[in-house]
Amino acid sequence: MPESRLDEECLARLRLIRSANVGPVSYRQLIRRFGSAVDAIAAIPDLARRGGGEPTRICPRADAEREAVRVGQLGARYLLIGDAGYPAMLAELDDAPPVLILRGDLALLDRPVVAMVGARNASAAACRFARDLARALGEEGVTIVSGLARGVDTAAHTGSLDSGTVGVIASGIDIAYPPDNAALQERIACDGLLLAEQPPGTEPLARHFPRRNRIIAGLAVGTVVVEAAPKSGSLITARIAAEAGREVMAVPGSPVDQRAQGCNLLIREGATLVQCADDVLEAIRPIDPRLRQQREAWTGPSAADDAGDADRTRVIDLLAAAPVPVDELIRQAGLASAIVQLVLLELELGGRLERHAGGRVSLI
């Protein structure tokens, strides 16, 4: 297989996101502030020092080059945020992945996309419903995206294999999880689209699944939850979809079945009740991604912004171990948003700040 070649700036962008203490939000703030990944990498040591932490480990050039070679050997390729083919709806998320690795047909994301998620230990009835619903939506020109887990995810992919399905995995593009879905994952890579955020060789660790879930929700105009317990990962995906302003839909179930309680809760909180493909189509029809004007997906410091010692002290004094929304932090600090964001960026690069879902941050 050919090597996945990257020019100097693309290689620097890969190094940037693979560096310690650099996440999707700080990545985009660094690019905005310095204009290029090359310049951002050069500035990181000073920013980390101002954040009061240890020097950030920057991904060595050789490591990034080895990864690029491996991606090419696997028949995969990179998709960087800002590239022409990067999914516009995913780019709307504040924490959209800066780098994706893919195999398959990216054009599937040019169609309306609906996410389908649910319980791994789903009932036979739920799996059949998910499979039939995915097939019916596919026949209407809808692309189905899911997470290749057992149960509902597997059923959704199976039902949409012929019409177009997208699998998003929590591991490297070369790791099949669960192992019994290896053949399905390979078929999706060949006939559909397979996406991974993690570098090749990465095992599917628990912390990677919420990040996978945000990609699933971010790609789709709406998310259908077929069967889910109250504290399941499927409800995390639904919450992310709701926070992004996407349609949340749920299939009702028996109140005595634990696996249906999450869906019933979503419906009680305002999710659209789904009993057939027409219900989904009716919910998403008013939201045409091609007519959406992409909003500015993030706010970060520009090169003109700077923070003084008093500003840093004010922001740090407002932080604690308990997560706080950034918007609330800005309000209480009484400082410009860009100044607060710069202080948070410095703290994150210094290893002193943790970012949480919902735009919240806490001090480490």
C-alpha cells in the first residue's frame, strides 16, 4: 500500500494533536492564534510555562512520520479539519476531531445522515427493529452511522450495508472491536465508510468511547436511540446530539424492561417518538444540511489577545476540582472571552486543566 504522505504543515498538525495536553479545543485555539501548526508547536513551551506546568511533550517528527507510513500501509488516509472533504456538520462541534483516519467512501457523508445507537445487550425485537429501520431509511437515501458495537449498532449497520453505512470506532483503524465484528468492520471499510480518531494500533480504552460517541452524533442531523438503559453510552450520544442542536429521537419500550427505560426517559424529556422510518424522515426533513449555514464552531484567542498575571490569577482563583462551564467562568471573571480562553489554553498545555463534556473545565 502507498505511504500516506503529508506536507510540512499537515505533518505539523498531526504532531500537534498527538502532543501531550493538546486536545481538540486547544488544537483549534492554537491554530487560530498562531496561524499554522508549525508556529503553534514552536510556541507551546512558552505557553506551558506561563500556565505554570511542566514542559509539554511535543510529538516527535519521526513518530508522526511513522504513523503516516502505517496509515498508508493499511490502505487508509487522513482527513484534517479544514480540508474540503471534512464533514461540515461534524466541524460544527466545539470539540470536533482535528484529525480523522478513514477507509472507504467519504461521499456517503454528502447525503442526509442519521445516527442509530442502542444497547449492546439489546433484545431480539430491538435488533430486528433497528435493522429494518436502517434498511428503510437507506432506501430513502439516508446514510446510517453507528459505532460497530454489539446489539443495536450491529443491527443498524447490517440493515444499511447495501444503501450506505458509516462505522465510527474507538480504536485504531486496524483494530476490530468487538472481535466478532471483524468481518463486518472490514466490509464497512470496503463498501461503506470506516472512521477512527485514534492512531493505528490503539486499543479501544474506556475513555475513547465517549469521544467516539461525539463523532457519531456530530456527523448526523439526528440520532435515533432504539434501546438503552438510563446511564448508557447511547444516552451520552443523545445528549451530545441535543447540545449540538440536532434532532433526538427514541423508540418507546416496555416500562418494565430496563433496556427501554432510557428511551422512555428521552421521550418524556421531549425526544421525538419513533415507530417507523416515516417518523424519522418527518423529523429530519426540515433540517437540510446543505442549506445550513455553518456557524463559527469555536471561540479562541487570536494573536492580538494576551493575558497579564492579574488576569491569570483571577481565572485560576475561580477554578476548582468541580467542573464549571466556560461561559460561567467568563461571566464571573469579568474578562474578555478571548483572555479567559487564553488562560485556559495555557493551563491545559501546562497539564493543570481538564476539559469535560458540555464545555466545562476543572483545575487538576
